[in-house]
Amino acid sequence: MTTVVPPVASTPVHELIEKIRQRTAVVGVIGLGYVGLPLLIEFHRAGFPVMGLDIDQAKIDHLRAGKSYILHIPSAAVSEMAKSDRFAVSVNMADAAKCDALLLCVPTPLTHHREPDISYVVKTSESIAPALHAGQIVILESTTYPGTTDEVMVPVLENGSGLKAGVDFLVAYSPEREDPSNKNFQTATIPKVVGGGTPEALEAAVALYDAVVVKTVPVSSTRVAEAAKLVENIFRCVNIAMVNELKVVFARMGIDIWEVIEAAKTKPFGFMPFYPGPGLGGHCIPIDPFYLTWKAREYEIPTRFIELAGEINTDMPKYVVSQTMEALNDQGKALKGSRVLLLGLAYKADVDDLRESPTLKLIELFEARGAKVLYHDPHIPEIMMTREHAELAGRKSVPLDEAATCDVVVISTAHSAVDYARLGQLASVIVDTRNAMANVAKPKAAVYKA
């Protein structure tokens, strides 16, 4: 007698994974900024139907018109996507119901008390929860403390949808690793760490990212994936703090930190170069270490090393101001009443991103001491509204020629679009925090390193 084995019933999870493998799954990206927009483009390039969701109508309008609003993302890439019948955008979070995979790329800043602000994760989860249905996967990409996915996002999604994570829908965490303007690594060429709430969630998330990135790195849980992202950025924060501290020490000794680093990095093992600056900027390094510091308090564990690095980096704008005062003093001038041109508003070279930029802090510090402050940035024509420096919104970039009318120019961001040789002829005094004048021959200006 032949035993008949009944076929295994298809489940929503199996159907989702099959859709991903067939690239018919609709991938929704929520938050179309520096992380979300590149992801949307890559999934579209891989053949998936995509939907971009954002509360900013201006971004939606730009995308529908096939235009980019981020400097390092060419409009041609957006235009190609916008012409496709596999592309849609919306400000209506109810449209999340049309997606099979939902990737949350929302901000995770700090509060004024330097504690995690996960309100964007909570509000976004609340807004999409009513639209959830069986067979979807929700993946958080925002940098955050270990436990956020399971302890914060999942309960909000379950309460708002009436569904059960791991049973009706899947949850995973995969931290973003964007480095804007990096010509060597873009979204598709950067390995992706992935942690799932269940083995099925991990399988689905890995299958999804395998379609668009060079390599996926599965880990045992969402908490491990969340911790991995923090370790990456704490590593950078601590090492940058070290060279910032060494810069101050070596300057007192009459030693150029930049020359020291160039010499040290010739060692082919055991050393990795990091470079000093006027402070930390961007959405990761100034913020992420404090997410772990805050979470560690729950376990009564101090994080002295991280907090010390944060203190050193936070104090760097004050050091730049003090060095500028000394440079002006050499010219017989006081900072009070002087015209100061800050060169570079973005937090790093060749981007239009001013999030957490130390230049914003420099503006406040210089003006508090009575200086008249101007800025020049070829990529940021006007200061947009920011959470920490709202009073600076609306200020406009001045032409580089204004350097000739100022008492001192402070190079805070070394954009490659700036003609530093010309700057050296226009300015009378330059305080260089980025070693941008190193290769300028015979500048007319007196150049000081800070």
C-alpha cells in the first residue's frame, strides 16, 4: 500500500520569501533621506516594484518629477526610476498596505539631555501599524540601542495592527551603512548585517538584501545587529577623539599632527589612520555612542571610555575658536568685532548634509564672542531648519571673494570644489582645521593649523 504524503500547505511567510526570490515583492522604503533614497534606487535597479513613503511632500514632488534633492545622488538615477511602472511614492502611510517589505529609515537623534530620541521610530510604527497585514516583513534600519526592535517597535506594531510578530508578520533589523560621497563604496557594494526576530524573518530579510548588496552577514538576533552598528561608530568616535587630543598635545610641542599621521600610516599592519577636525558631525558618530551609554545605565555599567571620547570631540569647536583668537592676536586684532568667514558648512567634504555639523556650533561660539560671521559652502546655499540651531535658518552662503573682506577664514570642511590656491591669495589669515592648505604653494595669507 502506497502512503500518500499530503502537500505542505503554503504559509504567508513561504509566499513572501517566494515573492522576494521572484522579485515581485513590493519593497516600501519609509524615510527618503540619505539612507532611504539610495535603498529605494537599488531595489528598483534590482527589478523590484518599489514604493517610497515620506511625510515630506517636497521630497515626493521631487521624486515624481525625476529630480534628486541630495547632492551625491544624480537626478539621472531618480529620473530612470520615476519613468518606470514599478515605481510609486506617497505621503500616505496607509499605502504601506500595498507593500510586502517595509524598510524604516527614520532619524534617531539625541534629546537635549543627550538621551536617545526614538520618537520617529515610534511614530512611524504607529502610522503603518493599521496598514499591516499577514505575510509582510518590517525591517528597521535606523541606528539605535540594542533592544529597540523587539522592545519598542514590535509592541507598537502589534498593538496597532492586532497581528502577532513572528506569526502573522516578520520583523528584522539591518543597520544602514551609508557613507555619502564615498566614491569607493555605495549601497550595493557595502556588506549588510542582518538580524531577524525569528529564523523565518532572518531568512526572508537575507533573501531580500541578497538581491541588492554584495554580501549579507546574518547574525543571531536583532540585538546583535543593533549592537554591531554601535560598535562600528564607537570605534570611529574613540579613534577620532584620540587624534583630536593628540593634535592639541603635538601643537603645543610644535609638531604637525598631519605629518605624524602620514608617517605612521606607512606601517603596513597594526595601524589605521584617523584624522582630526573641528569636531564631529553627521548622523552617526556624534550620536550613536550615547545610545549605548544610555542603555548601559539600565545594566548599571559605566561607559567611561565612550563618554571621555564624546567630551573630547565635543570640545573641539572651542579649541578652534581659541586658535583663531591666537591667530588674530598675532595680527594685532581681537576676535570681537572681526569678520570671520567659515569655509564649509556641511559636516564632511563634498556633501550637502549639515546634520550635527560642528560648523553650526562654531557660528554660535564666534558670535557669542562678538565676531561677525559669514559662511561659504558651494553645496549649501542656505541654512535649512535644524533641531539644535533653528536660529541660524535662512542664512545664505556668500561668495568666496568675501574672504578678501574678512579678518580671518576658518576652514571647517574641505570641499574639493573650493579653489584653495585662490583662497590663499584672497585671505589675509587662514585657520585650517582640515589640512586643506597643505599643498598650496606660497599663499599670501598667514596660515595656521588648528
